[in-house]
Amino acid sequence: MEKGMKLKVRKELDGKQQSSIIKLKGSLIAKGYTEIIHILDQDDDFHINSFGIENGSDSEVREFITAFIAREKLEDSISILKL
């Protein structure tokens, strides 16, 4: 069974936040954790980004994303949803 992850991403972002979120998604792909990230509207304020984890464990990917969010100060812009 393939594991998956969902990220809740604010739609209204400034240029730096938007650039950082694109960098996060690119890093997830570059590290081989996933090949594609699906984006769906949740409501007027948020998108849901979902992806299957192909390489690495769920906890490894979660730790990578959590560290990235903290380093880039994106706590108000993106969060990991519980599955």
C-alpha cells in the first residue's frame, strides 16, 4: 500500500512565501519522495496538495517538511494534514 501525504497551503501568499513553497515542492520531487503533487481547492482560503510517497518513509518525509517549514518560517502558510 502506497503511503500518501496532504499539505494545506494558504492561497494568499507574498512573493517570498510563494517562492519557498515552490522550492519545498521541488525538493520533494528532487529527493525522489514523489513524482507529482496534486493540487485541489479546499475553499476560498486554502489549497490541498496531495502526493504519494515513493521513496523514504512517511516519518522521514514528515520530518523533512516540518524542518523546511520552520527554516523558511512558513508556519502560517502551510501545514501537514493528518491522514
